[in-house]
Amino acid sequence: MTQALPEESTLPRHVAIIMDGNGRWARRRHLPRTAGHQAGVTAVRKTVEHCARRGIEVLTLFAFSSENWRRPAEEVSVLMRLFEMALARESRKLGENGIRLRVIGDRSAFSPALQAKIAEAEALTAGNDRMTLLIAANYGGRWDIAQAVRRLAREVAEGRLSPDDIDENRLAAHLSFADLPEPDLFIRTGGELRISNFLLWQLAYTELYFTGVLWPDFDEAELDKALAEYARRERRFGHTSEQVARRLSASSA
């Protein structure tokens, strides 16, 4: 049955995705795990294109976590190579389609060549405003909070900030992509029911959606299912349903 698409007014501004299941996808086909990662790149392309068509403002993809370094060295090497190849191959296409690319995470662990390609791709797409694509690479939610705290601590040590002035807003301003809206919809493929140290601060009021579909099989129809589910949710942000209804009525009057 065709999935009914949500109205533009009920679309999330920012979608964040943990792309899980590449290894299991490959194993079910008696292929090496690396084949699953290669298939996952195709799913990334489809998802980026569909989000842009649907009018999503920001798409964040969890490409490589700070914990993924613990995987077998061969697999990590393939992931780095795929990342570098994708940057080289896709950045110009992103630019032509008005999509801005930004990479969030600790880049210091990447090779100088990869860091250079990241900077080049970001510069090439910096002027685009159709959609922002955030790639979380060597990223962890705890790392993000810790680096924000370190920056605040330096300001205090330098006498530019009083500890009493530190509140949620000031800390949030030092987190990754503080200039962009926080995620409205979080999607995790592959059937696991956890957020795995991804955007811990930013997901505080995000709607969570889990699917058993493995990432290489996640296509436009599966994304539309998630968007339709999001459209059915009532986001209260601590208010009652009655308060939300009154606010919506007042805004449409």
C-alpha cells in the first residue's frame, strides 16, 4: 500500500539518522561486511536526494562514531576509504543541487589527506542553502558536550566569563551545529532500540523512530513511512495537549 505523504507543514525541519545494519545486510548475503558498507553509500545518496526533494532543511547522518575505532582495522580502513571517495565523488554533485555539506566531530584522528578533502568539500558547498547535510564522523554525544564544557572553562579561566553565567543556552551555543535547529525526527535503522551516544544533548525533545529495515534497504518509501509517523505525533514540549491545541488555534486564526 502506498504511504500517504505528510503535508509540508507537518514535515520535520531536521532529520537525524543512525544508519545501522550494513554488516548484517552483507552477512545475510554471505558477503564481507565491507560490501554492506559499500551498499550503504547508495542508500545515503537516495536519502539525501529524497530529503532535498521533500523540503527537509537539515539532514544529519551518523557515519562513524568515536567508538567505531574499536572495529577490526581492515573494516575501519575501508570505512575511511569510502568516506574519502564519497567526498571526492559527491561534493560537486551536492554543490550542483544546492546542498551544503558540513562535517561534525573530532577530525584530528583522521589522516591529513582526509581532513583536507573534508575542508575542500565544505568550502565547495558553503554557499548553498537548499538543504544542509551534516555528516557526523568520529563523533560522540559525550565528546560534543565535553568539548563545549572545555571551551566554556577556557573562557572562565581567561576571565571572559563568570561561572554563574553558564546556563543551558550558553552551553548549547558551544555544541556542534549550534547555529542550526535541533533534530525534530531521529531515525535508527537495523532494529536496535538505542541512540548510541549520538547527539545526546540535541535529542532531548526529538521524536524517535526505530525500524528493523537494514540501512542498505532503507529507501524513499521507508523514509516516507518515518515522515508519516512523525506527522501523526503531537509534540508538546512539556505542555498539555489542550495548551498545544490552543496555541495552534491561535496561530492559524
